[in-house]
Amino acid sequence: MKKMKRILFVEDNAEYREKIAQILLVSNYEVDAVENAVIGIEKFVEKEYDLVLSDLQMEMMNGVRFISYIKKINPTIKTIILTGEPTADSEIKALTIEIDKYLRKDIRMDVLLKYIEIVLEMPTSVSDSELILESRID
């Protein structure tokens, strides 16, 4: 049997967080849904995830900054940002830290699930510095 993919979902809007978490659970994903980036970082350090799904606009720390911290812990983690108010500036910042997808919150749920499936199937990228480090270990 195929292992369930584990998703960390960080979203400060409780109603939206519960809605998406339920859809992910019904779609056979294991989900930890938390209300802010600080708890998200704590969870990320405790558990292994296949994907981090994060809101862009959050009170304590925005999604781009949150994911930049997460990527320092695990540079190959798959990531998706959801936003209610997309701007070119925030999208450029997201692309700069190599977020896999930048999506609007009003996306249809079946389309969001397809994006999640596609991102999870994407090959993991390894940077040149990691390749150098790995070759020294061998």
C-alpha cells in the first residue's frame, strides 16, 4: 500500500483552514493544520512532511518568510503559497525562494488538489552546493 503523503498547512483563518484540512483528509492526505507560522516551524522540526501549504498574509510572519525558514531546514521541501490578494511583488519574492506554486485562495478545490498532486510528483531539486557536499561524503 502506498504511504499517505503528509502535508503541513499553515493558515490563520480558522474557517478556511478547517475547510481545506477536511478536503485534504478526504483526499487521502495526512494533514497537520496550524494557525500561524511559529507553530508551523515547530511542527516542521518535529515531523517529516512531503509538502508545506501556507497562507501568504499572516499576522506573525508572512508565508514567504515562513517558507524561507522552512527551506533553511529542508531545502528540498515542496511548497505552495495560497493568497487572497496576489501581487506581482509577493509573487516575485515567492519565486526568488523557489516556492513551487503560488495560487489564489479562490481556486476551485479540484484544481487545488490537482496542483498538490503535481507538486508532490515533481522531482526534488538538489542544488550544486548539496551535490558538492554529497560527493565529499562519498
